[in-house]
Amino acid sequence: MSQQPAIGEKAPSFTVAAIGGAYKEPTIVSLADFAGQTVVLYFYPKDDTPGCTKQACALRDGWQEISDKAVVFGVSIDPIKSHEKFLKKHTLPFALLSDEDHALVESYGVWVEKSMYGKSYMGTERTTFVIGPDGRIKAVFPKVKPEEHLAKLLECL
């Protein structure tokens, strides 16, 4: 497990498959592709679960306010096929990144030990990183609540 990058640090680079938004077909994207732009990486545990759906739909509903200020990517370890269903079912206007090999969740320090009903397991912590046009971390929202995410993001952008 690695540590989360802090505000002011250079954002860890990535190269992963994206689907949705501008990407009608699965497309490999890298952080370097968005140099000079503000990038939002919001990490979430799993497609089409109650909290993750609430968070994604809030971003969809606030899209007019966000889309001209930042490039937004939802990130989970779900495969592209799962992302495609999630995007279609909820008409999400932004792209989702598929991190099946856990490289992205680990490099951003959000692959953590969790517990439910007394059982421990590894999973993605719901955390958002705002990366400034200079490639440095501008803001971090750790363990952000789905219903508060949009407001925090708009305040930051």
C-alpha cells in the first residue's frame, strides 16, 4: 500500500483504459494527455452500488457547472464492460477509468483495508483528487460522502 499524494505534490502519472464521455470505444489515456488542464480523479468502490451511483448521478446533474472547469474521470477496479453498463444505465456524461490491475488505486494510496460485518478485505476508498494544470495535487477529498461530493468539488474548482 502506498501513501496518498499530498496537496502540492506532483500527481502520480497513469496510463489506463477509459470509456464514456469523449471515448465511445475503450481508449488508453494518460495523465500527460491532459497537461495544462485541471483533472478530477474520483475514486469509488464499485459500479452501480447505492453510494457510487448517488455520487456519479450528482456529478451528472451538476455537469453544466463542472465540465468547462475540469476533465473528470471516475476510477474503479471494475472492467470496461461493467463501466459501459453503468454509464448507459445512468447516462453519465464523463469517462470512467478501468483500473483492473490496481496500479492507479495503489499509486494514489486509495487501495486500503476495509471491514464489513467483522470481515477485513481490500477495497477502494472513496477519495477525490483535483490535479491542477501544473500536474500537482490541488485538493484531496478523503472518504468523501457521496451526497457532499459535488458541492466540495464545485467549491474547489
